[in-house]
Amino acid sequence: IFKGLLAAGSLLLALFLAYRTSIHLPMIRNLLGSRISAITKFEAISPSLRAMSKGALAASGLCMAFHTADQSKRGARTTRSIRVTPRASAEGENHLLIVGCGTLGERVGRLWKKQHPDTDVIGETRGTSRHQSFQSYGITPRLADAKEGTEIQYPFVVFSAPPSSSTDYVASVKKAIDQWDKSGAFVFTSSGGAYAEENGGIVKEDSPTKDIEKNPRTKLLLDSEQAVLDAGGAVLRLAGLYTLQRGAHSYWLQRAQVSGSPEGLINLIHYDDAAELVVSALEAKQTASGSIFLGSDDKPVTRQQICEAALSHPSYGSKFQMPTFTAQFGPKGKRYDNSATREALKWQPRFKSFDEFMAQA
């Protein structure tokens, strides 16, 4: 009896130590084999000892179960400890970040703030010249090189900075994508100058683009566009932007010279119409995801017609004359047709043509 008790006691002690010190299971099995054999020899001596041995075996099984569960818990704790903590998101379903918040971006911010008065609109710039204007419209200014706030993700993001704004443009676009939480929409404002057509033909959203090997700027745009499309964002290729004071007409008249032929076609869109188109793409959310849109008034005009329309306005007619064109012949340009964009985003320009705008301004 004494030997049986000793065998059972040593068995339980071994199992307890195995559980506490994580002895490898094959070692436990070997130990169990020898101890169980010793107990079995004494089972015939007494019914009470037989019960004792069965209890010892049950205890050993329980200890092994505890050991296995303990190892599983340790593994689970290890897995949880290396989990990456997600980035913080802006607390608001309509918060908007505008990267490269210039003439177009500020207009987008104003429209968004008007439609969503209680939301935060962040305008990121490289300088501070617009910050006072931002604040007057409820837009929070932020410098591009600021560290504070860059760890926050936003449901809506617009990237409207030109390629000249960065030494690594594609990386800047990807950085903006990282600040999008993908619950709303991301809109990248690109340029219709990426299209290859130069013979006066019709250009639509999916028309061929220029050879990137011969056009470094086009490569920057298309590489950036692809990064946005891969992330589920939307690309908006815009025609030439203008207001009364800004645009090709102002540049040409002030220089008194136009590079190109007077008959070359130019496609245009007013800044306000472009801003409304950006907002329409934002509001479309998943409908716009992975799509390329084209922004234009669909009324292409020649370089000479642009200058004539501008000179008909008092702001220019009293100060400037028709400029000199450096060539009589040259590429005919292209004619935008963005009817698919208008249908998809339910958008129409308020200013139907450059001539109409100048007549009303």
C-alpha cells in the first residue's frame, strides 16, 4: 500500500511540475508510462488503492489538459502582442482633407462646408498666403510639412496639387491616400493634357493617353492616377481652368504673345464648375470608385477666340491688344466629350462656354 501511495504521489508531483515548467509532452508520456505501470501492479491489493490509482490517472489527464490550454493561451497572447494598432480616424462621417488647397481646393472646401456646416474641412498648403481666407470660410489651414494631424485618417480626401508642387509627386499622392480611411471617397484632380489626340478629334474619358516615355509630366500624372485607382479612389481629368482674372487668356494678353497657332483648339472649365464636379465625385462615394472622369464645358474654342472673348470684357479691352501668335500652323488640339461624366455624376456646368462667361462677368 505504501509503495502504491508513493507511486501515485510521485506521479501527481511530476505532473504538477510538468505543468508549471512546460516539460515537453513526449517526456510526460514516458513518465506516465513508468508510473502507471507501477500503480497497476498494486491495483489488485486493495479496492481502495484501485480507486486511488484511477483518481491519479484522472488527475494526470486534467493536468495535461491544463498544460495544453496554457500553451494555447500563451500563443494567443503572443499573437495579440504583435497586432498593429490602427490609425486614428477623424470623428465625423463627412470630414474632408484637401491636399494642395489652392484656387480650386479652396472652392471645393467652401462648397463642402456650405453643404456640411458641422463638419471639419482641412486645407493643406505649402505656404500661409491663403490661410486667412480659409479661416473666414471655416476651413482649418494646415502646412504640408506639419507633423501634427498627419496621423489622422479622413473619410473624404481631395488631392489637387500640381506636379510642380513636389520633388516626388507620386509619393505625395500616396501619402494622401494613406490619410484616407476609405469610408467616403478620394478624388485626384488630374489634367486632360494627358490625352494623346492632337488632330482635332473627339476625346472621351477612356481615350488613349500620351506616350509616357516621351512625356515625363504625363508619366507623373498617370502613375499618380494609377495609385489612386488601385486604392479605390476616383480620377478627375480637368480641362483648362479659368476665372475672370486667372487662366490662359490673362497670361497670353499680359505677355502680348501666344505660343502656338491661332486656330489650335483649347478645352476649358470654370473653377467654380470644376469645384462642383469634384464635390459631385465626392458625394458619389463608391459609385465613383476606380473611375476616370473628364471635366469640361464641352465647348472647345481656338486660341484666337479666347483672346477675342477676353478683350470684349472691360477688364482687358481697355488695357490690352490682340497678342502675336508664334505660329500660323500647328496641332489642331482636341474636342472633349464628357457626356458620360455628366450622366454618372449628375453634373452640369453653370458656365456653358468661355464666351458666355465673359459676356456675363
